[in-house]
Amino acid sequence: MAVLDDFIGKFNKYGGAARPNRFEVEIICPFAVFPSLEEDRHASFMVKSTDFPGKNLRTVPNENIYGPSFQMAQGVTYAETIQMTFFVTAQMEERKYFETWMNYIYKPDTYNLEYYNNYKASISIWQLDMQDKRTAGIKLLDCYPKTVGPLEFSHDSASSISEMSVEMVFKELYMIDSNGNANDDRNNPTSSNRGVVDRGSPNTQNPFAQVQAVRDRFRRFNGRGGL
């Protein structure tokens, strides 16, 4: 029992076990796309699932020695994209949100491209505890939508909610605390923040306080006859 108690104590020391269904996403698109935060809040509410991207050190073999060669670190690489799945409302506001963002990047009337610093944004993903409090998170920098997936229709899905997948591009990431601050300033790639206007105030208020409650409501009713 002592071993089991010690095992359980390890979890309790750091807030308990991480639950994959307890998470919060905060998407804040460029100001020029949507001047207010209302559209950002809505898109963030509708996230059904996403992933916590990994990190990889790129290595090269060192063969300029006698004896066995070995791998040396050369740089860092990320997954470069992140997949998100969204619940979709009848008026398809979620699709409009990302298509408006994409149309800002690539102008459909002139075929001109917007400047990179004007269309990139940041996305934060937090792990939540059982009381819906943020415990740890990750911040993705230089994000923008790359692909909006198709919507599937079927007469066999009368009681389910439509879903839409979105592939987001990002450049780099770093771990953040419950307030959105970098765990270690040395790990904050500040070069990616140049020219970015911070539309949110994660350190002073949480405009996404109801995200988990909305998501829980979808969990309870999804597939059971609608909302």
C-alpha cells in the first residue's frame, strides 16, 4: 500500500491527473480580421478537440572523429500544424470565422497576399483541473488557418452535431502558466512577437471564463437529440 500511496501522492502533488477532456482553447485572430473579441470567444467556445503539439530537436551525425559517430543537435523543429475540430452552428458562424481570416490573407477579389506580420496570430491551449481552473498550458506563435475541412451531411445523423476540422499553421511554441505567462522567460521566442498587437488581456482578465461550461453542455447533449 505504501507504493500505491506514494504513486497517488505524486499526482496529488501536482494537481492530480491530467484529463484529456478538461481543456480550454483561446484563439485571438488579427485585429484587422475582427475588431472585437466576440467572434474569437465564439470560435474558442466551439472547439471540440485539439492536440498539444510536440517538440523535436533536429540532429545531424558528427563523423569528423575517429571511432563511432554520434548525433549532435542542430536546431529545433515542431509539428508546424495543429488540427482542431469545431462544433458547427446552423448559420455556420465557425466556418465564416476562418474563411474571413483566410480571405484576409489571400484576397479573393485581387489575388493579392497580405503581409505576414498582419495575418499571423497566437493560440493558447490550457490544461484544466476538475474545478475548471487553468493549471498549465502552451502558447502557439505565428498561427493562421491553412485548411478548412469539408462539412459532411447524412440522413443517418439526425441527432448528431455537425463538426468541422481546421488545420492551423504555427511557427513555434512555449509553455505557459495559468496566467498565460512563460514558465521561463529564456524559453520565450520573443522574435515572433514583433509587430503583433495583443488584443487580449490574459494576465488581468479571462474573457473565455465560460468555455468549459459550454463544452460540457455539448458533451452531455451531443448525440442525444440536440440542444
